[in-house]
Amino acid sequence: MAPAFPVFSVAPTGFPVFLCERRRSLTRLFRQETGLSVGQWRLRRRVVAAIVLLAEGRSVTDTALTLGYDSVGARQSFRKVAGAAPSAYRRST
């Protein structure tokens, strides 16, 4: 079964060669354009996906597993980006 959010498995080296010759060039360009490192962007994207799933009524554990986290890792990442635990967000929606 394919991951629900395959974009999370894409590393800078997974981009086509014609975009940039070197990984460092691509990561520098990415930061310049987005203001974020690839890792920061991926983390924020996962939290946005988690917010959507939680708003749909999914449990925190199910959301974490869907996004490729263990339950503890998801809570830590969510709190780091959103400033609150996913369970608190789920109760407020």
C-alpha cells in the first residue's frame, strides 16, 4: 500500500537532476524561495496534514500512524510547530 502522503519521503536528492546539479544548490535555492529548510518545510507540511485529519475526527494515534510517526513523535512535532498538543487541537475543532 502506498503511503497516504508520499511527498514526505522525497529527499532533496530525489528531485530530478535537471533542477540543480548539486544537492547543496537545491537546498540553498529551496531555503531562499521558501525561507525554510527542506526539513522544516516537511515538518510543517506534516502538521498541516495532521490538522486536516484531526478536524475530520481521526484519533491522534491514527493520525500519527497515517503520517508515518509513532504516537510520541507526532505529539512532539505537532507541539513544536503548532504550539499545542494535537489532542488539545482535536478538542477545539
